[in-house]
Amino acid sequence: MSRKSKETWETIRHNTMAMTGLITLGIFIIIAIFGPLIVPFDTQDYGTAADILLPPGNGHLLGTDDMGRDVFANLIAGARISMMIGALATLISMGIGTLIGISSGFKGGKTDLVLMRITDFFLVIPWLPLMMVLAAILGTSIWNIIFVIGITGWAGTARVVRAQTLSVKERPFVERTISLGAGNWHIMIRHILPNVFPLVFANTVLTAAVAIVSETTLSFLGLGDVNTASWGMMLHYAFECGATSLGAYWYYLPPGICVILVVLAFTLIGYAFDEIMNPKLKKR
Amino acid sequence: MKSSSVLQKILYALITIIFVVIFNYFLFRVLPGDPISMIMRNPKASPETIAHIRASYGLDKPWYVQFLIYMKGMFTGDFGTSFVYKKPVMEVIGPKLIPTILMLGIAEIIAIIIGIYLGVLSAWKRGSKLDVGTLCFSLVTYSMPTFWLGMIMVAVFCVNLQIFPIRGMTTAGAFYDSGMQYAGDVIHHLILPVITMSILLIGEYSLTMRNTLIDVLSEDYITTARAKGFKERYVLKKHAMPNAMLPMVTIIAINLGLVVAGAVQIETIFSWPGIGNLMYESLSARDYPVLQGIFLIVTVCVILANLITDLIYDHIDPRVRN
């Protein structure tokens, strides 16, 4: 480890917020990877009439749902699906945001004007109706959900990356590379990207938080994939069967709490990174 | 305020609106599959019936003629006919506007007042229990799916405590002796959706208020004011607060996307008869013309609200004005 990254790690280690977030997220990632191997779950494996909406206990740690399936096993399977959707959607958002941000900042002129108009468009239109309309048109599959969340969430990143690119572009080493005759793509990938990367990373954390809430919301609204067991789908079924009126708290509380914990973990990490990377905030 | 910058902002907003209108058209027409199959779900329909329906929706014309008809509709308020209600889209959407505006308006006012109050107190007593508490509240409400908060509210206040009605805007089948009685019933139904919406917004507002106020309090002119011997309360009220209020104007506009998202979810949970609930129902029924109409109206409203905030900001901030 270089001295600088060692220093950064020391700062993170002594930041309670960052560590709380990292540990919580770590636990959920481990559950998402190994959980389904230990507690298998099948969306089609309905129980008998006697298994419907059983309270916790009796061999079911968190009771059963309205189709007689084990809530705990569903929750574990949901961790994998929800976090996978969140991760892939974030990857798409970051890719588009970085590409547009760097191109816009580096090329300038008309390219910048057009790209920033498009970015503004995505920033200003209300995101949930846009997602709902897109998801309804594309049809409900897990890949469409990932695509819809990814394609709507990149505008903020593009703006931040553009601003950083504008400042990196003016530094002497870029000028030198240009005078050596390097091509645009070479400069953007080899010289600008590494310098905007820390910023992209900090944005990734916050985008991931939004992506997971978006998945939950879209699934709740009936746009999720019925063959997958995400936390959003659990809440969708819980609402549809009237779990709140039936007092089946074991059905609608756990998925919501899991979403809060994961999103909170991402938010805490993002908040702490902001504090670490922005010395002005630290001093306040 | 330079008139050229105002014109530029108005022009940009107009371009965005035109972009939305065109985007909206292609969004619903580049769908995989034949629109006819969405309008009529009867596979046994005769070719004559299909041709008739195709003609009645203008689908037999070339795409550029369809586009011109669509654009003409946009300017005359003709958004097509609902698949489900068989009525013009505007007639379906119109009556739903008032309940949504009522719910969102009250929730926004409550959230702004409480948010500013909490933010000021947190900044004033930094590091106190109240400050930490407000921060935790903001982080948790930010992380919470809105509809889930609604479900918890229903479970606690409607099912367990039975203080508030579960659904709708009025009690089904009720007779009212007076207007007051009607208003009372509506308010009774309104309380929970409004509280849920306010909780969603308070965190963001209080955090923004707190952070800007802390920034402002570290400025030189505050030190000067204190050095002059003004009381702390006076410095806060007359010197710090007016400057800290500026970013609040922006955050309210930025939050409109969140408000719209919240409205869809909260109205769905409480069956509140507004735009959000209509959007959910149109989605379930795949009523594309209504969905398209709502998308367009909501988006244009948000763009206009952003434009207005931008112009107000220019007007009240003397640094931008010059």
C-alpha cells in the first residue's frame, strides 16, 4: 500500500460514519453471496393452505407470506437480487455519466452545449414518472428494470464529472500531452479519467443508494419481475394481500428495514467520503 | 437583472418542454408490437373492425402526419382518448388535480416551516442532542421507501389505533348536513397522507437549512455583527437568516421530483383520488393515453416551477442580480 492510500485508510478507519456504513454493507454483501446457498428459496414453491401468513416461530424464523412461502428465505434471496439490480444499474449510470461528463468537458463548444441540454433534461424531469413510463413500455423483466434505473440516474454524475474535467483539462500535463500529438480518446482515457475517478467513485455510492430505492419502488408499483424475489416484490405482494390490515407485521417490516439499512450504509459511506475528500467541510 | 439572461432561461425551458413533447411522442410509438393489440385485446376481431379502430386513432396515416396531429393536439389540449374510461384524457385527469394540489400544498407548507425551524435550531446548537437527532432523522427518512412509510402509518394509525380512515378522500356513502361537516371529513382523511409526505420532506429541508446557516455563521460579516455587540438572537435573525434562506428556494425546486415520486406512492397507499393514484391505476391497466397525458402535464409543471424558482432567485439575490 502506498503512503497516500495508507493515510486515506487511516482517516476512514477513524470515521465512525464510514466504518458503520462499510461494516453494514459488508454484512449484506456476504448475505447476498452466501445466504441463498445456505437458505434456498424458490418463488414457485407455494405452501399448503395451512402455511399461509403464519406468525414467526413454528419452524419459520420470520413466519410465512400469503402464499405460504418462508419470509426469511425470501428475504435472503431478496438481498442477492436487490443488490445485484442496484449494482448493475449503478454501473450503467456511472458509465453514461462519466462518458458524457468527460466528453462534454473536454470537447467543449457545441458538443458541450448539446450534451448539457440533454443532461439538464434528465435532471429536471421527475424521475419516477419517467421510470414508470419506460418500465411499462419495455415490459417487466429484471433486465429492463436495471436498464430503466441505469438510464435515468446518470445526469448528476455527468454534471460533476464535467466540472472536474474542465479543471483537469487546464493542467500543464494535459497541455503537454496535446502538444505531443496525443489523440482525444487517449487523453480522455489515460489522463482525464484517472483524475476524475475519485469523484466518480464518491458519486457511485450515492447513486447505488438511489438505485436500490428505485428498484423497491418500481417493484412495489407492479413493474417488477414476478419471477424474482426482490425486496420490492415482497413489499408489493405484502401490500396487495393487505398485510397491513391483517396485522402481518413479519411480512412487511423485514424487507423495508433491509432496504433502509443498505441505503443508509451507502449514504453514510457517501457522506463520510464527502467529508474526507472535501477538507473545507471537515474544518467547519 | 439582465433581460437577456431572463430570455435565455425562458428559451432553455421552452426547448426542454419541446424536447419532452417530442420524446413523449416517440416513447409511446416506438413500442414493440402493434398499438392496435394494446387498444383491443380481442384476438378474434374482424379485419374491418381493426381497420375501423386503426382509422379512428389515426394509425392508418403515415408517421409524419400522425406526428403533426399529435403536435396539434398538444397545443389544443387534446391528449387523446383513455382506453379504460373511453373519455378524453383531459376529462379524466382534470378532476384529479385539486386533491393532489391540496395534499401536496399543505404538506409542503408544513415541511418548510418545520424543516427551517429544525435546521436553525440544529445549526444554532451544533453537536447538541437535537442536532444529532435531526441528522439521524434526515438520514433515515432519506433511506426509507416512501410507500413503506405509508404502510407503517396505515398499520399503526388506521389498523391498530383506528384514529384515521384507511382510504379515500371522503367516507364512502356519507351524507353531509353542512359544508363544514364535509370539510371536516376531508381533513380527517387528509391528515395521514399529509404527515407522511411532510416526514419525507422535512429531513432534506432541515439538513439544507442547517448546513447553509453554519456556512453563513462563519462569514466575516457575522463576526463583525457580533463584535458590534449585537445580541446573538438579533445576529441570527437579522444577519444570518436572510442569507441562509436563499438556498432553501433552490432546494424546494430541486425536490419537486421527490415530491412527485412521493405523491404517486402516498396516493396509492391511501387511495387518495389524485394524479399519483390515477397514474398507478393507468399503469396497472396499461392505459397509455392517460399515462402519457399525466407524464406530460407533470413534467411541464416541474419544468415551469424550476424556471419560476430560477427567476425568483435572480430577483431576490442581489449578487446574481448585478
